Amino acid sequence: MHSYREAAKPGDVGAQHVLASMYERGDGVDADLPLARYWYDIAAHNGDEAAPGKVKEIDARLAVRPG
């Protein structure tokens, strides 16, 4: 986890996507959809073609969450 976070900060798009996915699924970290969305958004701005779809998917999931 730590190595993905460190690689993601300076703009490693692959690490950004993996980190987002980890937060989305709760893989090795507590699941955190807003944080997953944050990292997918960063990845999208850095050219990850799959990330915009993931941002939309998470937005939809967050919109229907109670409370």
C-alpha cells in the first residue's frame, strides 16, 4: 500500500489506478469510496482511459448511499 501511495503522488498513472482500486474494494485498506474517486480522478487527469468511467460509477454509487 505504502509503495503505491508513494508512486501515485508524483504522477505514476498505473499506481494511481491501483491505489484507487484498492480503496474501492477495501483491498489491504479500509474501503473508502470518496478516496477511491479522488485517485481515479487524478488518474483520469493523467491519461488513464478507464478512470473516467470508474469516477462516474463511484459517483452513482455515492449518490444512492443512505445518509
